[in-house]
Amino acid sequence: MFRPVDVDLNLTDGLLLGLLIPLCLFGVYRVYRAGRGGRIRGWLMGLRGLTFLLLLVLMMEPILALTVQTRRLPLVAVLVDESESMQVEARKDTALALLQNPVFERLAQKARVRWFGFSDRVREFYALDTLGFDGRATDLAGALDALREETLGEGLVSVVLISDGGQNLGGRPERAAEELGAPVLVVGVGNPVPPRDVAVVSAVMDPLGYVGRELALEVGVRVSGYPEGQALVEVMEGDRRVGVQPIVLREGEQGVVFTLVPDRAGRHAYRVAIAPQGGEQSVENNTVVVSTEILESRVRVLMVGGSPDADLAYLRRILEADSNLDLEVAVVDRSGDGTVRALLGRSEERELVILVDLPHAVLAGQPEQALTRFVEGGGSLLVIGGEQALNRGYASSPLARALPLICLQSLHTLHTEAFVLQVMGGSARHPIMRLTDDPFADQAAWEVLPPLLAYQINGGPRPGATVLAWHPTKRVGGKPMPLVAVMRPGVGKSMVVGLRTFWRYGLMMWGIGKTDVVAQTFWSQSVRWLVSREDVSRVRVVVDKPVYRSGEPVMFHAQVFDALLEPREGATVKVSVSEGTGVREAILKDRGGGRYAGQMGGFTQGDYAFEVDAEVGDQSLGRGKGHFTIGQYSLEYEDVRMNRALLTGVAERSGGAFVRVAASVDSLDALVLAPQPVTMHYKSRLWGQTWPFVVLLFCLGVEWTVRRRRGMV
């Protein structure tokens, strides 16, 4: 039986308090039985009884429940792709024409319609003229997930998706469509056949170079839809053309290599471009920007080993293969350590000193004092552990304060046991640990490395240190024990690697048919990070990578220190980026320990300078500076075809259908949309409400007034 309205009253302690009702009514009867007044007495008796009854009911803390059953129109969500790729082939005009079709007015008579636009994020809109079609990336999976959360419990029965399928960000849209819980009618906009297009798809060069030395710039070009012809690829630095080469316009990808010779030190930004060709659907992908840092001369590195071993030889091979380094190697031998001590005493003649399992006895005295001054004054130090290093000799040395890991007061700190190095979370995106632009691929690459056989026991990270890798099971102070860490003592840089047998990365990876590219990249980037110089400041800031795609958010990481170079929390840290239209600003979030982070997106191609200011109240803590490059064109111009396969997959996995624009009106009219039964529950707790007490006081006031006028009090 259909009951549109149902009322229920729940009482607390109803039985116990209910027993008082007869007693109260009997008391009222006893009071008024012998009184005067006839009918008035009867009315007053009833009024007081009602008052007592209301008071007892309120003491039962009643909850009034109202259930209403009704019907409502079903919900249909319209999801419109407003990314930049919708401007290709006038796709946005096609989409707008469809949205203005009377079919949506007819749809609004059968359903509640909500309108959403999406690119790299989703938003609800209420007027078509607010659709910008300027999003620099497309996250269809994220849009479907956000739509599911936004309409939860709203009775969503269908989604109308209008898109070209240019997914280039986020997860798998097919998975999100399957979890949506409603069929998706996908309206495909655009041409699935590759249009005529010429694109500069890549520009790669070494991020460090040297004045007067050749620098290779490798450029990738992709051509589609053109008969064979010729075009020019040029490289510009500012207004000056520094390279030009002809290419043959043939289907597919091809490479061009430019040889550049920088004539000055500093930051260089190069613009690689190919002239627009006739009939191109988009010229946004004809240009790429790339940057590099040019130094005056090769980096001078001194590597000192406590004894010849496999790790020392392996690291030496990697560093000798880097033409940017001027490497000098010294090993303590049986004839004594006089030569090594003399070299360490002249540390200031190098940019980087590397100690590989070096006994403290070799460092004691003048060498360790010289090394400490060297690193605190702006030099770089890399210490690799072993049987003779990072022990109690190091713990009592003045050099200890410059190391990011705390050395223990123990003679033997090297433990031999198989373990797999653990790289977790944000540490994998540090410039030293980053392998590619894909954090998931990087994590997988670190996890498949073979086990190492020895590690250094230590007391954990020193304040201000950044941990990059941990032991998988050993703990210090309840936290995973660090094995690789970096720090900035004074104005220099230091790094400790507390693990050995890393030569196995080379031998064992080759043994299973792979390469030791992960290990080589780690050591090369460690040296590069150590020797790169930043402005000395109490505010130090970096971006998570030097080159971004257009539309990709730029991530800023800042460290703030007080006058004693101790980490400073609770500061207001603001990043400012200058661009053609003015200055953009953002406040970085306090991550604790003097670290701050935040992101900013929406930059077009170019080379950008930024500043970060930190202050507490009206007191300035300092300023940091840096650069980043937006190199590639927008992700939206990576592939300008309509991705029919993706859109069809979304439709099928959701239980919907894929149609082209021409057939979409009929499909929308054919949607079966029946009213939905809906049950609404309302509950109200009477105890604590104002109106029952007003009624109670009113009844008592009326009774008292009448009794007084009648002379009954």
C-alpha cells in the first residue's frame, strides 16, 4: 500500500516517565476537586494536566520522524570537453551548435540537467558563453570520477559526454566509466583520420655545458598528411639564429642534430621551430623551448679511496665517461697516506671531493679541517661508507657537522646483509633520484634492482638533511633508517651514501639482459646536483624538474632558515613568477621542518625566472631565486586526431553508446527517462527546541492569571 506520508514519534525512557502521567493527573484532580469555579475549574484542571503532560513528554526527549514518499525527475549530466584541442578543426563550434540545439530543451522537460565542463579539472557551468575551450590538458578519467562524487545520491541515470577523446593526463577513462554507475552517451567531435600536421616533438640537450665546447641539440620532427617536400628547422637564442637545417617532409618521425658552441657562461634558452606548412590544422606544436646552464670550464673532481675495490672502480668508470668532469683519483697505498693528505689539504682547488671508504686516520688534523672549511664555504663533498668510514672517528671529527647522517660512536658500523634499497614517495622526485618524467615508472625501476650486501648503521638524519633512500627494515628512533641523504652545510653541499657493493647493479643487471642505467643515472645526477651552484640565501628554492610541458603544473620546493641556518617553520612563503601579462603569485604550503611546497600552472612556452620571499609578520627572512622552462607545446597538441577507440571504450564499459554529432540528436531524444520514486526522511528532536517551552510557559501563565483573577490563589 502506497503511503505518501508517515509520521513516527520515538521516546526515551517512555515507560518509566509514562507511569508518572496518572500520578500527575491525580495530583491535579486533588488540587482542583475542592476548589470553586464550576466550569472554569474544569478548564483549569485540563490546562494544568496538559501542562504536566507536555512537561513529561519533553522529559522523554521525543524525536519526531516524518517520512515523505514522492517522485522526482531523473538526473542527466552533460559533460563538455573544454580543452585546447577542441579549437582544432572548429570542434568547439560544432560542440556549441549541438548544445544550442532544442533537443536539450526537450531533455530538460524529462530530466534534471546539470552542466559540467572539464579539461585538467571539472567544473559546473550555467551559461554556454562561460566555456573557454582553453584547458591545457585533458583528464577524462578525473572528470568522470569527480562527476560520480558530485552526483552521489542525486539519481544520476545518464551522462552525455561531448569530447574529441584527447586524453593526456590522469588515469584510465575506461575504468572510471565502469565505476560511474550510469551509461555514457559519448558524442565524438573531430576527425579520427590524422590531419595534415608538422610538429617538433622533442628537443634534448645536456642540462650542463661549457663555454667554447660543442653542445649537441637533438631535435625530433613528426610529419603527417604531406607529400614529400622540404622545410627548414631553425634554432633561435633570443633574436639570434644559431642553427638551421633542412629536412624532407615525409610521413613519420625523423631526427635532426644541431651542434652549438656557447660563447658565454650562464643560462641559455633555445627556441626550436619549423615554419608552418600550408593546410596545417594546428601550428601550436611547431615550436619547442629548451634550456641549459653553461659553465666557464669543466668541473674539477677529486676522488679519494681508502683502498682499491670493486665499488671504487665502478664509480670511477661512470665519472670518467662524463666529459664534463676533470677527474683526479687517489688511493691510499702501502707507501703511506702523505700524498692523499696533501691533496685533501688543497680541497679548495676543486668543486667536488669524493671520499670512498676513507679511514678517519687519513683525514685527522689539517685535512679534515680543510675539508670542513671547503664544504661550509661553498664546496661539495660526497662521502661513501665502508668498513673504515662513517664510524666513531668520523663522529668525533669536526667534519661530522657537515654530514647529513649522524655517525655512531662505534668502530665497526658496516653490516653485511642482503637488502633492497627503498626509495619512497617524494624522495623519488628529487633531482638526484629522478629517472624519467613518470613517477610510477621510476618507482618500478628502483624496486627491480638486485639486492645489495652491505650497509652503514647510523644515528639517523641530521636536522636540515633530506633523506633520499632508506633501509627496508632497520629503524632509528622508530623511523626507517636512512642510507642516502643530502644537506647544505653553510653555503656548500654534502651527501652521504651509506651502502656498499653497488658494483652489483652493473654486473647483475647486465646478467639478466638489462642495463645499469638506473645506477649510472643516480651517480651522474648526484655529481651534477652537488656541483650545481645556487644563490646563497636563507631561502633556498628549486623546481622538481628544469623543463615542463605547456599546461603542466610547476612544483616549487623551498627551504627556509633562520639567522643560525636552522630550519624555520611558520613563515609566509610567497612565490612570484614574471610573465608577459604581469606577475603571478602563490603562497607555498608549510610542510614542517622548514620546508614549503606549492604549484602553479597555466604557463605558455618560454624561459621563466621566479623569486620566493619568506617572512614572519613584518620581518623578512630572505629571498630565493630560480628558473624553469616551459619547453614542449601544450599536451593538447600532442595528437590532434579524435580518439575514437578511447571514446568507444568509455561508452561500452559504462553500458552506453558512441555516436557522431550527426546522430546525437536522435540518440538524445531516444533516452528513456522515467520519474524516480524517492523517499525523504525528516527528523526533529523536540527536546532543546524553543517552541515547546514557549507553549509550556504560555499554558502555565494562562492558568496562573485565571486563578488569580478568580481569587483562587
